[in-house]
Amino acid sequence: PFNVSCDNLDGDCEPDRIAFQRKVHAQVMSYLTSGIPDRPARFITALAEFYGRPSLTASQFPWPDDL
């Protein structure tokens, strides 16, 4: 899963890392369901072709049971 680094944040409170991870995961799933915007989609396609990777699917972004 996506992990946020909080070591460079100043402040009096600890950020909610799990909530942030959930929001990032939800956005990824939304993009995969409704479509990735054109410019990022072209970039993702170029990277996938260059590195010989398959198209993105939801199965590549599982949500861990322990979070």
C-alpha cells in the first residue's frame, strides 16, 4: 500500500496516516473505475510501455486487511 512519510511535518498533532492511505486508495479505485484524466493516462501508458508493464487494474492495488 501507499505509505505516507510524516517525518518532515511540523505541528502539534500527529497526522492520521491510515485515513490518508484510505483516501489515496479510494482515489486510485475511482480513477480505475471512471477513467484516469488524459494527461496522466498518457504518462502512465508511456511508463508502462517503456518498462514493459501491463495496464493498471484494481487487483494491483489491494487494500491490506490489517489497516
